[in-house]
Amino acid sequence: MHFWYILPDEVKSTTLLNRYLEILSPCEKENIFRMRGEQLRKGALLARALVRTTLARCKFYYSGVVVLLSFSSSFCILSFV
């Protein structure tokens, strides 16, 4: 089991935050920008970026079959290898 977390107050780079915005879908960006409060928007952005970047690197083994996850702008594609 793996556990990933992020502390929003420790992320201070606006360049990094802007790069995280680039990987989100238009719908995700809209939801984040609709939130009230800078800290709430930042936390939501970091949470989405953490999920996307973490799952993009994962391989899951299901009944002896490798399941690869690929992300498009708004959906997940499962490939059985």
C-alpha cells in the first residue's frame, strides 16, 4: 500500500502551480476557479494534480493481468496487457 499526500502551504512556486493547471481538463479548471478563496482553489488544484500525476504512473495487477491507466483530458482508459 502506498500513501501520497501534499501540504498546500509548502507549495509556493507559481510556476509549478501554473504547470499543474496545464494538465487539467477545462471542466476541472472551471470547477477550481468557481471555488471561493485562494486557499480552497490552491488545495483543489494540488489535489487534482496529485491524483493525475500519481495514477498516470501506476500499473495495477488484476488476476495476473496488468492494467495500465491512461488519462485523456476528461476520462480514464483501461488497457489490459
